Amino acid sequence: MADILLGARDVAIERGYRCLLKGLSLDVERGQLVQLAGANGVGKTSLLRALAGLGRFGVTGHIARPQALLYLGHLPSTKPTLTPVENLRWHPSGRVAEDDQAIVAALAAVSLTGYEETPIHHLSAGQQRRVALARLWLSTEPLWLLDEPFTAIDVLGAALLEARLVEHADQGGAVVFTSHQPNRFGDRLQVLDLTQYAA
Amino acid sequence: MPPDLWQFLWGQMRRQLRVGMSKPGEVLNPLLFFVMVVTLFPIGLGPNPERLALLAPGILWVVALLSNLTVSGRLFAADFEDGSLEQLALASHPLALTALSQVVAHWLLSGVTLTLASPLFAVMLNLPVQAIPVLMASLLLGSFSLSLVGAIGAALTVGIRRGGLLLSLLIIPLYVPILVFGVSAVSEAANVGDPMRWLALLGAFAAGGIVLAPLAIAAGLRISLDS
């Protein structure tokens, strides 16, 4: 039981007057990579937010999650007028230490060397997405919940991200992510098709 | 307070200040609003110095209140729109304290700036010189309370499109005691009375607000994020 990082029992999600999902149970263990799959509107983002502890109105069932987790949604949670270093140093999640060397190394890991002091509104959309993703290289949380992490990044960025997710799982963490991309992880990946829980 | 919490709050405040300073319009707009509206009163009421001096405390305070109202509604909007608010809610630190650090940063950029500029407008409206320090003290204390109250409304309406009218309906009644205390303090000083009891009431309002308002702001933000 100690290896289970996230447990959900009989979760149902309603949005407005519409029931998106019901009867969903899920255990995520250390070392697992779980992809939430399904068509648009099936409730992937709503489920991921509910697993993180956000958007609680309309969510029933029991969800046990660790106190510290990393959630990366559609929104970047970065400020356009701040530099990548400032954005990561003062990240609102409060889990990034003021260690500029680690931040510079994280930016290097997402191929943003040379852009450390450039306000991010001068960067492309893909580069801005990489700034948000650089948090993954600074994270110490065991559980990562990522909403469409492969969106808006190029092939090299996707490969770097893929390697980082596998590394995290290998180090005893777990990753739950939504994606419409084909399986990038082979047998390592557990795909949870939410269509089967559609109400 | 644990050192990591203090470091986090200090970091969030620096983040807000840095973002505010990088958009000078956000700092200057309330000040510009103040200048424009205060300038209209001598034109509308006529250039009679005695009449302006009589009305100056009320004019200055009402315009300061409206100036605060124009910026308070957007206090959490940018953080809501870029996802920062979600991250703040998931942080292991209390959302109430984080919200307080945001309000303090907002106050430093708007209320304190307005307070520092207020003597100029006081002279423009012929407010007696002995009332100017009291005007500044009342605005310093009062603008902090206005920011706290405004933040409660902003937290409750941040997820609502065009929530400006609702925000006004929610917070203007709560602004009224601050307005009464502030105007009374400046009027007393202008009439060579004792403004201390009114300043004490403003201080008490700010002290109560600093304890209670962050809890209401955090609850409002969670409701907005959860719905």
C-alpha cells in the first residue's frame, strides 16, 4: 500500500447539469506512467483537476493524494513580463527553491540556454511552454499530474520531455497525464480510456 | 512563521511588485484617474477657494475610494487567467497568507503611491496645510483597508465574466465606514479639531481587516477556482 501515490474510488464528475464520468476507480503506484485517454469532452481535464484537488464542485467519490504534488495545466502560470529565471524562482506553487543554478540547469534541459534573462513575452509560444515545463526538472514532488504536456512543443522538446517522465518514474515517482498523442512509452504506459466511464 | 513560508511570501510579493513595475500603466492609471477627477471639481464647483476647502476632504476621499475600486476588481484576474491562482491554491502554504502578500503588494503599488501624491491634490483643492499630514495618514491606513475589502470582492468575482458591477455592489457598502472615518479625520484636522479618534478607528479597521480579510479572500478564491 505504501507504493500507491494516488487512489481514487468511485469518482463521479458533473459539470453543469451534465454528468461526465461515474464509477471511476484508480490506483497509481510509484514507477507508473498513466495516460488518461478519450475523445474531446470526455472529462480528461476535469478528472485531472479533480485528482489534483481543483474544481471540486460537482466531484463526488473519494480521492487520496499526497500533500505535495505537481500539477501542470493548460495554463502556463507564468508572467509574460518576467524572465524565465524570475518565473521559476518565484513560482506560485512555492516549491521551487531560490537556487538560480538549478533554475539555469533546468532551462538548459529544455534547450533555453541563452534566454534566461529574456522576458518571456519575447519568446515563441513553444519556448514559453518549455519555460512552464522546466518545472519538471526542478520538481521534488513524487506525483505529477500533467494536462496535455506534449502540446505546442517540437519533436526535440517532446523527446526531452518523454525522457524526463521516464526518469521520474524510474526514480520512484509517478506520472498521470492527458494526451491525444500516440503511445510514446511502449509497454511502460498504462492507458486509461475514460470513454468506459462516460455517463 | 517558518522560514520557508516567509521566503515564499516574500517571493510572491516580489513577484507581484516586479510584474506591477513592469507594467507602469497599472501603477499610473489609478493616479491618472485621481488627477483627472480631482481636477474636474474646481471646474464644476467654481474656483471659490473657501468652498473647495470645505469640500476637499470629501472630494479627496471619494475619489481615492473610486480610484481603488477601479483597480481592485483586477487584483486576481491576471493570476486567474494565466493559471497562477491554481498553483497558489495547490501550494502547501496557506492561501490566506499568500493572498495577503498579494494585497500588500497591490497596496504598495496603488494606495501608497496615491498617498504620496495626495498633498499635491490637497493644495489644488485649498485644503488647510495642517490637514495634509492627517490626509496622508488617513489615506495610508484607509487605502490598505480598501485594498483588503476590494480583494474580498475580487476573489469572489474573479471567475465571473463582466463581474465589475457585482463587485461594486458587493464592496461599496463595505467601503462606507472607511470613507466616513477618513473624511471625518481630515475634516477634524481642517477645522483644527482632534482627528486622532478617527485615525484610531481607521487603524482598528485595518488591524481587524489584516486578520479577517485574508480568510475571506482565500475562501472566495477557492469558491472561484472550484466552480
